[in-house]
Amino acid sequence: EFGLSVPAVQWAHTREKVLVMEFAGGTTLGQLDLATLSIDERKRIAAVLIDGFLFMLLDEGFFHADPHAGNLLYDQGRLW
């Protein structure tokens, strides 16, 4: 458990060319005013993201190929 959530695939609605996933609410990291978060929370976010990406690369063998602040969500401490 890294503290990084991944929306579940909705298989009943997914087809060969369409991927449907559960809704993940929050604010993108690109839109988030990080200055409003404590230094400890900012460090936690960084650690969760680093651990999550290393896990994907080194343990799972596949990874999020477009990791930028617009594709990562923050919602009251939860990272998507």
C-alpha cells in the first residue's frame, strides 16, 4: 500500500477501443496550491508518488506513461 489510488476499470462498459473507469474526484496537482498544504503533507505526497512509480517500474513491469501534474489528483489527502 503506497497511498496511491487507481480508479477501477468498469469492465461491463469497457470495449476493445474504449476504457471506462470509476470516477476519481479531486484537484489536479497542476491546479493545487501546494502552499496551502503543510510541509509534511507535501513531503508525504512526494514520497507516495516516488514509491508508486518505482513500484510500477521495478515490481509490476508496466507504468503510467504520461505522469504529469494534470494527470494526478489530490482529494483531501488521497492521491489518484
